[in-house]
Amino acid sequence: MSGAVGCQGGGGDRGPRWRRPWKLLALGLLSASSVLAAAPGAGAMSKEEKRRLGNQVLEMFDHAYSNYMEHAYPADELMPLTCRGRVRGQEPSRGDVDDALGKFSLTLIDTLDTLVVLNKTKEFEEAVKKVIKDVNLDNDIVVSVFETNIRVLGGLLGGHSVAIMLKEKGEYMQWYNGELLHMAKELGYKLLPAFNTTSGLPYPRVNLKFGVRHPEARTGTETDTCTACAGTLILEFAALSRFTGTSIFEEYARKALDFIWEKRQRSSNLVGVTINIHTGDWVRKDSGVGAGIDSYYEYLLKAYVLLGDDSFLERFNTHYDAIMRYISQPPLLLDVHIHKPMLNARTWMDSLLAFFPGLQVLKGDIRPAIETHEMLYQVIKKHNFLPEAFTTDFRVHWAQHPLRPEFAESTYFLYKATGDPYYLEVGKTLIENLNKYARVPCGFAAMKDVRTGSHEDRMDSFFLAEMFKYLYLLFADKEDMIFDIEDYIFTTEAHLLPLWLSTTNQTISKKNTTTEYTELDDSNFDWTCPNTQILFPNDPMFAQSIREPLKNVVDKSCPRGISRAEENLGSGPKPPLRARDFMASNPEHLEILKKMGVSLIHLKDGRVQLVQHAVQAASSLDAEDGLRFMQEMIELSSQQQKEQQLPPRAVQIVSHPFFGRVVLTAGPAQFGMDLSKHKAGTRGFVATIKPYNGCSEITNPEAVKEKIALMQRGQCMFAEKARNIQKAGAIGGIVIDDNEGSSSDTAPLFQMAGDGKNTDDITIPMLFLFNKEGNIILDAIQEYEAVEVLLSDKAKDRATIFKGKMIPNYIIDSNLEMENMDQKLSENDSHKQNSEEATSASQDVGVVSEEPEEGESSDVTDPDSLSPANTDSDSVSISNQDSYVPGTDEASAPEPACTQGNNQPQEQKTETESNSKVNWDNKVQPMESILADWNEDIEAFEMMEKDEL
């Protein structure tokens, strides 16, 4: 195969002769022509179809970019629902998310080199002039060092890289004289004060004007940073040094990487998520390949590619060996504890790990890349997008999706490495889903909840910087490009850095001699530099054969996890019993519990209490398994409590000019029509009632009849409002919060409770909107008068909404949205199961009753008081006497996703009692050291439950 035939992979020889093959592989741009003709898995896509899809990506980019420039620039980001710019300090704070905003026109800088990749050279030239003229980097504002590096510094360097390329070609940018590079150097110096620590790890934030630790800086008191935050600097900083000849930037980035390497956990060779920047102690000791660590691994491998330093490759290979031993449980990638890597730290995965199959392609480890990518694709096919976090049995854990590009990135790399047209079909699905569910009149809106299809007023800069770049390259042929992209490497933000930097202004660096590299099984490095001629040896069905067993993994079966004992020995003991698989009626499970020191006590009320005595376990390893089992049971119990609550609902604006493209997250009601049982929902024009609070007889019934009534929260019970509008002839009601500025972006959703009386007389649907979402409807009424909405359990795709109705061609592309309509409608029948999925941890639903006037009774229901539904007589509470876990709150444990072994029943459920607070009683002296160690793990579990991405 072109460009890769000379690369022979062995682990013992990693010399400079790899440079050219690595150049090709690092971009995932291996010539696929010899594979393409024989590649199975999908019919070969015609050149016309590829070109159509490529043109569609260009149209989508134009829609997003032009709306940013028209409605938001020079603000950092576009707010696509309200068609305005997001300016930091002028909008409600979103916490750490806002640290990316520095009043430096973030989206424009982040998009510069994307314009050139998409052949928009005139627009690029205009954009560069705007950046030079308008952008100010000397702002008194505190920003994230990590985000500013990868988005702004990377954007300026990527823009400079393609600017000098275009200038050399002679048609565009003839006036350019390195202005973007001068700005990048200015920004680099503004980031350097963050490195003023004894460890060399940077502070997580810096003030662009005042640096850190000065009174004016308002930062510099932090003690912790994430591993990725400190370890994702080397590409941009080294490129800045080599472009300018100023070595200090590369030196600082190398020092940070050296420190992280020295602090790795030596027995497992893993790193934690969060580290103390002064002492180097691991603050969070869980380890994975997703949020908090992801790009640290990426930059080790790419630093070797760009800079040619073998020590980076050796470090990456050492970490990769540990990842494949402990974290990779194909097709899953599960976080573990760095000190006890056989112990899983979570029962869920975050969406940022979707980049990892692409990194595995660069590594050359193609089989697990295909497996994990296929698993992620099955999750996307179920939810339309990849949720921010999802459980090991593929339920939603955190329901947001901010239009992240990592899955598109891995799809691109896999296609370029395999030539399999299957990945073109995957890309087509991504395009269709973005157009159907995320496209709004002013751009593309992030998904607030993938289950309902509701939107968030957010379009991050990385959507333009990365998503369209990868999608366009996926469908572009070499002749479609105005330059050879194989001459560049992608940063983690997909910015382009030229590979010729490896020989320019090289920083003199000494190989790290303070640590001996661990002795590793050399077979792990067989694919470090793969020869694509043998990726699919004499077997054109190779990629398809890997994907096929995972086709139904999300809906019908779960992946069979191979125990590490089985993996090492070929056969051996079964994997440890997981809490999600446990059934109190299974004798084999009871025997396993006994071995782990866990016993069952049958209580008088029919429940079963779990108690662990660590000293009664068969061995210390079995006792450790028992501890893990108990903690998993606590976490599953907590998840099940959330599942007892009603999921959020959707208000979809279907009239002109929205046509179903704006979806608002709505709180449900515990009374009235259950929208989950009425698939069509309730559709009608909205009308404001008089009096607006709805607490007395409606005085404008002629305006409300056969309409959906809008009213304000307050002064009486929700049920009373519902009865009044129902009496006036309304077909539904929307209550709008009277708390100015409240939003589902920042406040947890809640359910509207009844008034303590029988509410069977209320038959219309009632939904609750926070003030921000409600104002979107009120503003639409002011501008367009007649506003029609659809109240439903989840957003409907526009082909379903407008079936049989006339709608302008520019709103719905019939080729995209009308095909497979019957399939979409049949999928709606399965929504009941989807609607019972866990509520997002960051959007816990509370149950709130309207506050009455003074003197009236109030009915406030705590969500924990809801009685569990569909539970059977087998119930479990959890306690541990050597390590005691008192049980107080009763909840139903989730149904196992699947079981291994033919003798296990499939539908058994259990109940658990749990309390996340753990008290340890160390009465048995021989176990003291073990218990002390375990206590550290318990604290990690509790901390992780509070974590947010």
C-alpha cells in the first residue's frame, strides 16, 4: 500500500526511519484504494453520492458560520436559539464551561484553518484580516490555560500554517507577513505565568492581563488541575517555539509532561484524573481514557510524530499497555483505580472517550478501534447522538450532547485506515441527525436532552473547528483538496501543524534518565507502526466480522466481558459478580456472595439485607471483590431512585419560521394527560390567558378555546390552574416560571405535583417551562402572532410532524427526512422503554408543588418519597459490619442488562437500601492495612458520584 510498505512494526527498533510512514499514518490518510475495492460491510458509495454529501457538509458549515458572523461576531460564541452572541459576564454563568471564553472572538479564531480545508480561501483571507484588526488578547479576564491553548493558540498557529502555505502557492495571502504568528507569540507569553509552580505543572487558569497570584489576577489560588489540562500543551507550545525560534515555550510544556510521567502510578503505569500542581499528589485516583485524561495520551503519541523524540513514544506505549490490560474491556472502556486497576471505578462511560478509536488507528491497533467505534455507533443509533455519559448497559447517564466531534474524528480515521465504505454510511447518519435534530434557524443548537430532543442555547467553537473539518475530509477525494493534508498533523482541536516543524529550530532535550521504563511484553508494540498491507491479511471481511457481533449490543444483548484470568490463562475462573447482574434467587450468586464475605438477612417486611464481613471472605482478593460489589450496589440503588421520577418532556415550536427546529425542555406534571402514552402528543396554537396566573375563572375563554394556554407560575396550585383552563376549553397548558432568568441550563427540572386531592378530573396535558425557555415562546408571539407548538414526551422529527402537510422545500430535504419514515414511526412504539431511562445526573428531577398564598395549604413531595414501581418481593438492603454501610432509603435496583449462563432468569429485579456515607470499624487487626487502603477507594467512589464532566 502506498506510503506504508516500508514500515514493519517490531517493538525492538523504533528509529528515525519511521518518520515518513508515521507521517502518513498520523493523519489517518493512508491510501485506501487497494482496500476499497474489496472492502465489505456496506455497498461502495458512488462518487456522486460522496460529492453530494460533501456539498451538504459545506452548506451546513455555511449555515453555522454565517449565523455566527451575522448574529454573534465579535462575541466568542453564538447562542443559536436566541440569535445573539455569548459575551462572558452578560449571560448567566455556566461555571467552568465559560473559562473558554476570553472576549477574543473565540469561534472565528478556532475556525480559521477549517475555512481553508473546506476550500473557502476568500472567506479565510477576510477572516484573518478581521482577527488581526479586531481581536484583543490583553483582556482583564480569567481563562482556562488548557482551552485557550488548544482553541486560541492552536487556532492562531493553524491559521498561520495554512496562511503561509497559501502565500507560497501565489494566489491568496500575498499581503500576509506573519501577523497571526505574532499574535500567537503574544498569547504564549500571556500563558507562561501559569507555569510558575515548583512542579512545572501549570495553574488551571490565568488572567490574560495580570497573570496569576496578583490581587488583580483573581486567580492563582488553585491547587489542582486535570491531567489533560497539564499534559495537552506540547504540540502548540513546541510549534510556537519552532515557528519563532524561542525555545522557552517547548521547554515549559516538556517539563509539565516529564512531571506527570514521573508521578504515574508505578505498579499499574496509569495516571489519575486530577493532580495537585504543587505536590504532585493524585487528588482523583480513578483513571480512564475519557474526560480529564484523554488528550494527555493523544499528545504523547502525536508529540513523537511531530517532534521525533523517541521518549514520547516509549511513554505512550507504556501507558497504552496499561490501558489495554486494565481499562479496555472490549468494546467498553471503563475507568479503574490507579492503585487497584482490577477494580472498576465507574459503571458508566463519558462521551469524550469517543476519540480513542481514532488514536488506536494511529497506534495501529485496529481491532479494538473497530469494536469500540461500533459500540458507540449503536448508542448513537438508539439516541440520535452520543449522550455525555451512558452506563455499561447503554442507558443514558448524563443526557446532554454539546455537538461534540470526537466520534466523527474516529469515523474519519477508521475510514482512511480501512477504506471500508461502511464508515461513509456512518458519516451520512451523523449529517442527517445534525440536520434533523440540531439545526435551528440561527445555526445548530446543542442537545439539552437526547431523550426528548430539547435544545440548549449553545454552539461551541469546536463544532465549527472540528466537526465540519472531519466530516468534509471523510467525503473528500484528494483532488477536492487545494493542498496535501498529509503534510500536517491534527492537534486535539483539529488544528493543522506542518510536519516539517520536526526539523526546524529543534530544542535540545535530554532523554529522561531518571526513570527506567518498565519491562513490557514486546508483542504490544507489533502494531506501533502498522503496514496497512497486513491490516486485513487475505480477509476482506475482517472489519465486518469484528463489527457484526456488536450490531445488537445496545438493544438486545450485552458484550461478553472476558475475565482477565481467562484472557491470561485461556480458561479459568469467571469474572467477579457485578451488582447489576446479581439476583437474590440465584443459588450460584449466593455462593459467590458467601465467598466474598457477603451474607443475606431476610427481614420481616420481605426485603433482604446484604451484610459484608470482610474477615469471612475466602481471601483478601475475594474480600476486595465483595467491597466492590457493595459499592456498585449503592451506586445502582442511587440510579434507580432517579429512575422512579418522570422524565422531562418537550415543547416543540412547529409554526413558521421554526418548523419544529426549536425544542424546549419542559418539566412534567404528576396529573393530567400522560404524554408518554399519547405518541402523537398535543398540538395547537398558544394563547395567553387572563388572568395570567390562571388562579381564577378565565375571562377570555374565546381566545383560549381549542388552544394551548400560557400562564405564569405562582399564587395558587398547579392543579387549580389546570382545572381553570380546562374549563375554558383549552387543550393543554404551559406554566412559565415567574423567577426572572431561570433556565433549564442551570436549574434542575422538576415535576408539578397535585394539590393533595384526586386529580383524575384533569385530562389535558400540563408542562412547565423555566423563564428563559418560556420567553422564547412569548417573544415568538410578539414577532409572529400565531405560534403553534407540539407538547410531547420527546421531540418529533419534522418528517413526522409535517407528514401530509405542505412545507417549503428549503425547510425539509425530502431525500433526507422523508426516507425511512415508517421505520421512525415504528421506533416510536419502543419509546416507553426509552422514557424510563435514568434521569441525567446533572439534571435531577425534583417534585415541586406550587407555593400557595398565605393561609393556603401546601403540598410539597420529596422525590425520595415516591413509591417504587414494578418491584417484586425480592428486595435487598446493604450493610457491611467490618465495613458497615447503613441502609435507610429504599429503592429498586435496576434490572440486569443481561446475564451469562443459561440458568439465570432474565427478568428478576431487586430492591436495595443504601446510604452513600460509609463508616469503618477496624476491630480485626490483620485486616487493618487492607481496610485503610479500601477506605481510600470508598472516598474515591463518593467523590466520583459528585463529579461533572
